[in-house]
Amino acid sequence: MGEHTGTRELPLLPLRGLLVYPSMVLHLDVGREKSVKALERAMVDDNYILLSTQEEVQVEEPDVEQIYPVGTVARVKQMLKLPNGTIRVLVEGIQRARIEEFLQKDEYFYVSITYLQETSENQNEIEALVRTVLQHFEQYIKISKKVSPETLSSVSDIEEPGRMADVIASHLPLKMKDKQDVLEETDIYKRLEILLTILNNEREVLELERRIGQRVKKQMEKTQKEYYLREQMKAIQKELGDREGRGGEIEELRAQLNESDAPERIKTKLEKEIDRLEKMPATSAESSVVRTYIDTLLSLPWSVNTEDNLDIAHAEAILDEDHYGLEKPKERMLEYLAVKKLVSQIQGPILCLVGPPGVGKTSLAKSIARAMERQFVRISLGGVRDEAEIRGHRRTYVGAMPGRIIQGMRSAKTVNPVFLLDEIDKLASDFRGDPASALLEVLDPNQNDKFSDHYVEETYDLTNVIFITTANTLHTIPRPLLDRMETIEISGYTEVEKLKIMQGYLLPKNMETHGISKDKLKVSEEAMMKIVRQYTREAGVRNLNREAANLCRKAAKILVSGEKKRVVVTPKTLENLLGKPRFRYGLAEVEDQIGSVTGLAWTQVGGDTLSVEVSVYPGKGNFTLTGQLGDVMKESAQAAFSYIRSRATEWKIDQEFLEKHDIHIHAPEGAIPKDGPSAGITMATAILSALTNIAVRKEVGMTGEITLRGRVLPIGGLKEKVLSAHRAGLTTIIFPKDNEKDLEDIPDSVRDEMTFHAVEHMDEVIKYAFVTGKTEKKK
Ligand code: ADP
């Protein structure tokens, strides 16, 4: 502008923290008394006033020296008294001026000033500099974001370079000293230079600020993110009821590990696993796998054992207390204990209890555990076809588990339980590996101190375990396994034995579990016998036990309902409680029959009777077999028939008759499939009876293999067969002479009630079986 020249006198308004450049228009709030007075003076004069900044903002009453000597002459355009006593003025900066002299300082400052003139010598250079300044200002605006972009356009519209410099300076957040420097510089080029330096500085500072800011922000974001996620995790854990969180869990595991009886190598391994677990997120799938593994190994017994009670008398008492009879197995058990007493580590074979279901194999094993005061565990091998079921799955499988042996040990909680491997004859094997070979390792005392389970990964010592196995039959046990075992056979019970078991064991036990005291239920011996004979038909006592429980339930109902104070069961009242008898006692025919013979069979579930029926009718000499017959039995039927044909003339049977008739053999009895050659003589007898029309004695049961020449060959399972014949009410047994030695095994009570005919040839069979006693042979 620079329209004023020379000097003049003016009131002075010292500014605090503020600097006004020429051409700026702005509001000022004036409160200090001196300043108000200066304003008033200006209003009295021509509204002109000098605005000069004081060096220190804090100073209330600045001295002359504390006021910058260069200021801006301004015109007061408006004045407004505010309620709080201050005055708001609108001022417009006019021109730079230097204070020459303070004319008055007391009431208000009154000074004489010289107007300053701007100089701009080199227009081109100024022009260039203006551009640079504008560029820098533009960049500054971009970075700082403190100045609006519109300011840039309004600034670049200013044509006078000096004024532009002032406006830019007024927009920058500068120190007062810098602003004053811009104000005091009257050379426009130099003023622009100062501004450029300031802008450069500012920009650098801003860059730096921005970089720092970004770094800080990144840092902040990261920590904030983590914080946020952690909080979220806490919330999830809380929702899942995992209040303690990881910390507690890990500590607990460490404490458990401390108390564990595991050997050092296992402990070291578990320590590592716990460390690993600690680093995993609590909810991850992997962590639950690790957790399960640690739990499994911690819950395994490694050295905890029970003290053996090897007192033979005590053991005998317990075995007798739990079981009636079973002399042989009991004896063998006691021998076992005796040996155990002498040598701590028994190297002998594994005991295998063989017999039909329900004869007390499992409960005998349990008794042994009780007698020795060991823990008892039982696993069933029935249908186990996968090696992994014995040895477990590798941990890498999802849902992997240790094998049954280790699981059994886990539930035993000691390293020396009695371990029953049930149904070892039902082991299967297929492409998934051979469970039998894995079992071999389990049962071999030379190997089982280092039993390896895929899941556990570490070897496990099974040497202190007493293994006992059970089986229904020996045929299906894999040979190598069988070689490891000493078999103890428990065949079925006789009626009398069953009666004793019912009386002394099953009924009292069931009464106790049903809460019936001794005086409340009386079952007569006859009633018990009726249960044995007409409600059950089995080698063991499983169903008998069931009927005992049934009886107790029925009695309990009567007692509780108050119907009676005491229940007495006789054969007559029995049917009211247990319903109609399930079996007709004595399968033996009521009358002697033609073409129907009772054979004796041996099955996996014990002995059984088997009725063979033959009918002859006109035809073409064909031969038919129906019923539950195995292949061996069919062949044996063929042999029997061939034998009879070859001797037909002797039996007065016409060859022509044979050619014009069909023979049909049928074995109707058949819930359990029967097979084997031992029905040979039975079928031969039935065929002959049908062909000759001679009846067969109803009380006869027979067993024996037949050759084409009619010789009778020995068979197996005579004891079971005789017991079943006895159960069925037969009184005469025809059996191979070679089996005579087996008669010893048959309990006296049964033997005394029956007649036995040991035979070598079919002729003898006929002699004893046919009603006539003897068929006339054609000489
Ligand atoms: P298994 O294992 O041979 O199939 P269990 O051991 O399960 O037979 O026996 C079935 C039930 O019969 C058990 O309650 C058992 O106590 C009982 N039992 C079997 N034999 C006898 C016995 N000789 N004396 C007393 N109870 C017996």
C-alpha cells in the first residue's frame, strides 16, 4: 500500500500474542485499562491507532522496551462494549510504522511514528520467488491440514507480493518473533525469502511430525488390535465357562505332573507338552488334542500298585464264597497263587477259562482279583478286528485314542490289576492288521515290559498285570495265542449243581440287591428245581440268574403293595409269579417213535439235544436233507445212508424199494446251528427205523461218528452232551467205546441216574436203540 509517508502521533495499543499485518481485518477484544484509554483516544481523534505486539504474552503492563518498535497502523472500524466491561473492536491494518518516541506512557501510550515504505527492486526475481513461495505454501497446506485449501486460492489471487507474504505469514502458526521479523522486513524480496525459509522449516517439521505420528499410530494400532483381540478372547472364554482361563489350567497340569508317579522320561516329555499347550490358544482344536494327550498320560498308572494278598486259605475262602463247585478251576487258581508266593514274577502261561456262557468264567476271574486284593478290569475282545483297537491310533488322527489295553490300565489305576480279556475266541482279523499278534505282545512276559501303544508313544510296562482270558471254544483261537495259554475248561452245570447255585448264590444275592430280607421270601427246593428244569435250558446259569431276579422283583411288588407279609414259592405258586413254563421238561418223546431219534450235539454254548427225523415216501431213490445242518453233518448223513444201503439185505430192505422211494432227513431243532460228524449214528438209526418201521426207544440219546462200514468213532464233548441229555430227560446214552474214559468227568449225581452203552459198531447201536431190542438179521 504504502500511501502514507512521514511521521505522525498516535495512541498505541500493545497486542498480546497477536500480530496484525497491514490489510488484515480482524476483531480484537480489549480489556486492559491502558488499552481501553488508548482506544478512546483514537476514537476522539481520527480512529487511527498503532497496533504493536509486546514481546512477552504474560506481561500485564508492558514497559516501553517490551514492545516491538515496529507495528501496524490500523483503523478502528467498529467498537462494541461487551457486558463484562471489555470492548470488542473491528480493526483494519493500514501500514507498517516504526515507533520513534513514546510521548506518553502513564495513562495510555501515545507515540510518534514514522510510516515505513516497502521496497521492491528486482521485480523478476520477486516474481520467481513468489511462485516458489506459493508452491511451498501449497505443499505445506497439504501436509499440515491446518489451513483450508481455499486459502491457497485466495492467497494466489493477491497481486502484491508484499501483501501476499503478509497473508501467508498470518496463516502460519509461527512464533511471535518470526511473525515480527516478517513485519519488520520492508524489502519485499527479503520478506519473501524469510517466508520461504520459514515455510521450508515448517514443512520439514511437519514431515517429521507426520512420520512420527504414523509410527506412533502404527504402534498404537497394533497394541490396540491386540488389546481388542485379547479382550474378545477373554469374553469368549467367559462365555464358555472357562473362567479361570488358561493360566489356572496350566498350573493345575503342572501340579498334577509334580505329583505323578510317571518315570522321569515321561515327565520330561509331559513338561514339553504342557509348555506347548501353554503357547496355544485355549480354544484351538490342536490344543484340545494336546490336552487330551497330557490327561491320558497323567491318568495312567506308572508305578502305583496294590499289595498282594497271597494267603492261600483266605483265597480259597473267597473263591468258595463266590462260587459253587468249579473244583478244578479253583484248584488251578490256588496253585497259581502258591507259585506266585514263591517267585515274584510268574513266567508261566496265561490262564484261559473255556466254557459256555454263564458258567462263571468272568465272575471267577473277578473273585481271583478279590482274593488277591488286586484291582479288576475287563475288556471284551469280541469283534475286535483292528490292530488299532489293541494298540491305539497315532496321535495325529483326529479323535485318536489309546488302545483297549491302555484304556484298561487307565481304569485300573494301578500297574498290577487282574486283567480279563474276555472272548478271546471272538477275535477277528482283516486288512487293518492282525489284533492277535498285538495281543501276543501283550501276553508275552518277555515282551510286555515294553508294550507300545501308538497313541501313548512311550513304552508301557505290563509285567505286573495278571492276564486271564476267557473263551467259549478253543477252535477259533489263533494258534500262536493258544500256545501261550493254559486252558481250564468249565463245562456246564448239572441240574443239581444249578439247584445248589440257585439256592446258595443266585437267590440270596438277588434278594439282597432287591432289598428283600431272608424271612420275607421262601422258595421251596421243588420250586427251584422247577425253575431250573422248566424255565431255563442252558449250560450255564445266566438265565437262571435272570429268573432269580425276576422272582425277586415279583416278590418285592407283592411285599410293597402289602398284599402279603411273606412270599412263599412252591411249584404250584411259581406259575403265578414267573408265568407259564418256557420249556417242556424232558424233550424225550412221550412215546417210542419210528424214524425219529434223539442225538446229542455239542455247540459253543454247551451240549444240546438234537432230534433227527426221517421220512420215506414214493419217489426215485433221492436223498434230501433239510434243517440246520452244516456241511460236515451232510456228509455224515451221506455216509450213514451209504452204510445202510450196503447192508440193506441184512435189514430185509428191498433194493427195488430203495430205488422207488425218496428219503428225507430233517433236523428240526435249530436255534443254534450244529455241525460235526457226531450225529452219524443218530442219522443211521433214524433212516433204518424209517425203512424198517421199527420204533426207537424214547429214552435213548446217542452220539458217535459212523464209517462206511458201520464202525462207531469217538467224539468230543461227551460231558456236555450227557448233561444236556440229562436236562432233556433222557436216561439211556449210547456213545463210542473210545470215549469211555470221559465218563469220569460226569458228576456222580448224573451218572447214577443214567444207563450208558459204550459201542464200537452200528449193530450195537441198533441193539440198544430199537424197541425190539434186536432186529432180526437175515442170515
Ligand atoms: P461267563 O463269564 O462264563 O459267561 P459269568 O461269570 O458272567 O459267566 O456268570 C454269570 C452269573 O452266574 C454270574 O452272576 C455268576 O456269579 C453266576 N455264577 C456262575 N457260576 C457260578 C457258580 N459256580 N457259583 C455261583 N454263581 C455262579
